[in-house]
Amino acid sequence: MARAMISATGRPVDRGDAGKGGFRLDDWSQHLRGSAARRQRRPNFSGLWRNAGHGMMPAATLAGRAAITTAVLLPGNMCDARLWSGGGSMVAAVLAARGFGAAHAGMLDQSTIADMAAAVLARVPGRLLPIGFSMGGIVALEMTRQAPERIAGLVLVDTNAGADLPERSAVRPVQQARVRAGALPTIVADELKPTYLAAANRGDTALKDLLFDMAMGLGDDVFCAQSEALRTRADLGPVLDGFADPVLFAVGAEDALCPPDWHAAMAARCARATLRVIDGAGHMLPLERPHELAAAIGRWLDDIGEMP
């Protein structure tokens, strides 16, 4: 069930982006290590792809539709397009039912957030509604900074507008070196993904396998590029201060990485913000509670009416 948070005080305390960790779920770590040797590398779904039933289309097909607001789905750290597949691609279905074209952002393999944002802006033409999860939310804010005239609104999911903390910035190069030495499976199993799920979802083997497969499919080079982009990112909070169009913040009630109070403080900086806190989800809200997230987006679109 989604809860609307009515008010908030203060500013978010920046504790870094998704991808910080240190917690261990030993059962999951053992499961992932045991299955990794048997698992073949899955296809990389991070490029643009088409799902006609839910309105998905590659950016190339949008070239003649620049006047239409297109929802662009931006994945998080070490996630691909499968992030948005939850509940039978419910988010895409909600968008299509309201007349939105939708495109996946494509591969976010650049080594700066600014370059990621520029790449998405170049891939997907026209007026945009960025829907960004975690790192994707950071990219969405940078897109807004670079091309505010193209952004009709924002949906920011389990994200953080702040710069990286010094202690996180110090850890990332160490992780990058370990990944280049072959430790990506260990880092994903022990340091990253175990912190992402609500308590009730930590036994969901299929969900955990999907998270692991997305990371393994993207591989070492993407990990290092994204880690460096997160390490060097700017504080994008001022983008919220100056953004006059509608913003939806959605966050899992059990998100320990980018918690609800951060989102309340970010929402307080915006002229037209709505905040939904969704029970039964941790950081991986698009996969943990896809129906509830889709419903929150649908209600928000209905409430604001026509995109500005």
C-alpha cells in the first residue's frame, strides 16, 4: 500500500548512492556463489528494446514524434531494462494507458553522470518525462540540469540528489580494483545487493537471481564506469530548488540506502512535489512492488492532468 507523506523538515543527509553496503546475508551469498558457476551469461537487455503491447519502442522510432512527451526509463546501478519488467511491465502499461510513448534509456556505461545524461538526451528526442531509479534518478536530475526546456516532469524512485560522501568516495576505487581482479560476483553478493530488499523479500530467490544476473550481464567495465560516475557526481539538489514542473518521489518504506526521510526532504525543495512511501519494499521498489509503483505513477499522472 502506498502512503503519502504529508510534510517533512530538514534536508537529506547524504550517505551516498545505492551501491554502498557492508551488510551480509550469508545465505544469499552462498546461494549466489553456488549458482554463479552454473549460470551462463544472460543476454544484455540494457539497450533500447520494443514491447508493442506496453508501448515500449526504441528511441530511433521516436524521431518523428518529438512533440510527444516520452517517458524514458532510467535504470539504477548495475541494473538493465529488466528492472522495469516487474508485474508484467506494469509501469509501461500504466504509461501506455495514458497515451505516453516510453523508451528505455539504453546502456549507462559512461564514467560520469553528465555523460550518461547527455547520452540519453541524444538518444531520445523531444519532450521527456524521465522516470529514474536510484542512479537513474541522479541521471534524470542531470538531464534536467542540462536541458530543462525538454523536461515535462520527473519521477524519482529510491534515489539521492546529493554528492557522494567522502567515505564512499574512498571505497569505490578499492571496489573497482577488486572488480578488475575478478571479484565482481563477490562484491555483488556480499556488499551491494544484500542491502537492497525489504525483510519479507530477502527469501525471494528469483528476485535475488535477477539482481545478480543483471549485474553479471553488465560486467566489470560497466561496474567500474558507474562506480566512478557515482564517486565524482555533483550535488544536484539545486536542480530541485529551481524545478517548477511536477515531481513524483516514490520510495520503499524499508529502503535503507535512500530512506523515506531523504525523499521527504527532497520533496520539500520542489515547487510541485508528491511523495509516495510504499510498504513492503526496500530499495528495489520497481521489482519488489511493481503494481504499487505503477499505481502511484498512474494516480500522479491523473492528478496533475496534462503534462506542462
